[in-house]
Amino acid sequence: MGLPDDLAFLDATAQAELVRNKEVQPIELVEAAIERIDHLNPTINAVILRMYDYAREAAAGKLQSGPFAGVPFLLKDILAFFAGHRITHGSKLMQNFVPDHDSELVVRLKRAGLIILGRTNVPEFGILPTTEPHLYGPCKNPWDTSRSTGGSSGGSAAAVAAGMVPMAHANDGGGSIRIPASCCGVFGLKPTRARNPLGPDFGDLLSGTIVEHAVTRSVRDSAALLDATSGPDLGDPYWAPPLTRPFLQEVGKDPGKLHIAYTTKPINDVPVHTDCIRVIENTAKLCADLGHEVEESAPAIFVEPLVNAFLVLYSAGCASSIKLLGGSRELVEPLTWALHEMGDQHSATDYLMAVQTLQGMSRQVARFFLNYDVLLTPTVSEPPVPLGTFDSPPDNPLAGIYRAMEFVGFTPLCNITGQPAMSVPLFWNDDNLPLGSHFIGRFGDEATLFRLAAQLEEARPWADRRPPVSA
């Protein structure tokens, strides 16, 4: 059976309540989600690996008693191993890899009662802020199929925006939750470093820049899911600060009068599109109207050493991944191989000096937050760009990376510092393209972000918006 749009576009919390009240059976939600995936996926290419047999069996069996029992869910095709099912990281190099165990995050997702239907499209190894892998082809934005979904969690964001599932797994190493959330008009929170586990396979990925969570239809879904998955795992190299109360209890709680700084100047000094500037000016006004103290301010950032250190970190990470997997030029995309070659040229000293630079920047930014509760910026420097924007010519395979850096001038800062941040879908431009408002909180303080996000969601709701592909 197919659920009508008013049910298919319910958030995960509401779908779970229907299951608990026996108004809908889990198998009905699963079959409806499968039907929507099969109907919409030829248009947007969000789901690239299907696990329908598993999902149907899980829905028909005894459910876990977690907060999202019976709700359909999708895993991003990076990290989050699921025993017996392929994961490719968007690369031909890994297209036959089948893990024999679940990641700890997947253990917790299952315990929450979620029923996993498949995996979502990603750029190769999550490198670019667009989802156009050679292996699977481009994921298309549900608001305009000629446009990018962002990346690297573009398939997950497109699936949620289109109404395939109410929320989907995502991860973030430079903006990969928040960028596609902005491009697709959904809510995306990047948690504090180590809030969610990366184990048992990983402890520290790229010096703590990479974190796990999801893109969601509502603020309360993000909070409740983080309650279900967060907490340290055995052997973790870091622990996030403990909670005062569950995140879900922060949703709807009065945030008080926050001191909010805002800026439209990215850390890499690139030009910012007038639409993105206008969105932040409107968001700043909305926050002021809600009673918050808002002023234009930003931490001082030394651009060149920051950008150089970040490139050392990421190219070294790419090189180590290719070496670990035994990759060759023929099995990866030209940009990936060029980034691997760049990383191979750096020494251990270069890497440690880059880490020292980034950690020094973290301490400097932390001092800025002694005076402010939240920093507001655009999520991206441009509205969703046309597909192919980050393609590289054959004679310059790294061109896509440098073009991408112009697009992502705001999000990587929080991966460096480990702070929580969120993209909130408050505004659409005159072309009906979503543009996220990006809020950064103090280290360990997702609570303030959830309170503020819920207040903004009530003041300027987005739940009734439907992208054209779902009309």
C-alpha cells in the first residue's frame, strides 16, 4: 500500500506514535517507503543499495522497543557498517566489500527500533560537497533536478526531502550533514566531537573532524535520535561532555535570551552570494524579534594557515585510505587519486604541524564563545549549484577541490573545533531553492542549539513545504 503524502511526510516521532497506537503496522510503513523509493528514485537517484528483504523481515518480526520502533530509515553509503550488506563509500574500489559485523552506531539504530531499507548515494569517499560519484551517477535535488543536493550526505538529504523516509543517517567531516541539509531544505545537526560512536572500526578519524548523526524532517526527531545513539563506546579516544538531561527534553524548552553573533564572511574570504547574505540578515532579524541579543561579530581566523592545514589533513586521510584498501589509479576517480598523491607528499612532521595549527585555532575560537552563546552564518556560500559545478578537467584533477572550497567557507570550522552546529531550513530564495541558516554552539552544548532550533521551527515552520518531485 502507499501512504498518502500527509502520512508519508510525518516526522519519525509521529510515525512511531502511529505504530505504538496500532493505527499503522510497521510493514505498512516499510512497504509505503519502498513504494515511494521505487517511484521517486529514477528521478533523484538518492538510494543506491536496497535492503528490502531484510526490512520486510524485520517489520514482520518482533520489534525492538525503542523510540522509533517500526520507522523506516536509510543508511548513508559511508561508515555505519551493517553485517552481511555491501558498503562502497561511493567507490569502485570498495564495490564488493561486505562487512561481517555492525558498527556500534548501527547497533544503536537497530535498538532504537528503526528498520533499515538501504543505503544512500554519496560522492566517492565523501570528498566533494556534491553527490555525483562515477560509480552510481549524480543524486539530483528534489527542489530542482538540475541542481546538486550538496554532499557528502546528499542521498540521505534528498531522500528525506522527497518523503522517502522521515530521517536518514549522515556523517560530517567538513559540512557533510549541514551542506546537504541546506541544499535540500531539511534539518541537519552535526553533534559535538565524540557524541556518537565511530567504533569498533574507528576511534579517531582525521584527528576528530568526522562525526556521525542524521538529517531529519523535524528538530525533535534529531534530538530523540541523538538520545538513542549518543554516548561513549569502549576504547573511544575522546568523550563528549555529559548531558544535563536528554536532548528531547530541550526541544520546546525556553532558550532564554541568547547572545548571538552573526557574520556573512566565510573563513576563506571568498565572495558570498547575495541570497545567502539576505537569508542570514533575515535570520538575524528573526532571532532579534524572538528576544535574543544579536550583533555582527566573528572570531578572528588566519585564513592561509587554516586552509593549508585542513588540506594536509584531508589529503593525508585520502592517501591513508587508498593505501589501506590497496587502491590504484584505475579503481578511483581522478580527483581522489590526485588528492591521494598530494597526501603522499606530506611528511609525518607536516601532518603533526597541521594538527597543531588546527588545535590552536580551536582554542582561539573557544575564547570567542566566552562572550557569545551562538554564532550564526550562512551554511553555504551559494544557493544549490548546478550539477557538474565541481567537475575537474582531465589536465587539472584537483580543480574540483578548489572550486568546492569556495562553496564550503562556513562549515569546516566546527569540524576543526569539534563544536556542534546545525543547518536550519528557514528560507527559500526566489527560485524556490532552500538556503540553510547555520548556527554554531559552544563545545558540548547541543542543548542550546536544540532549544533555539525548536523556537525557530515554531516561529517559521517548514514541515508543510514539498519539493516539486513530490508534488
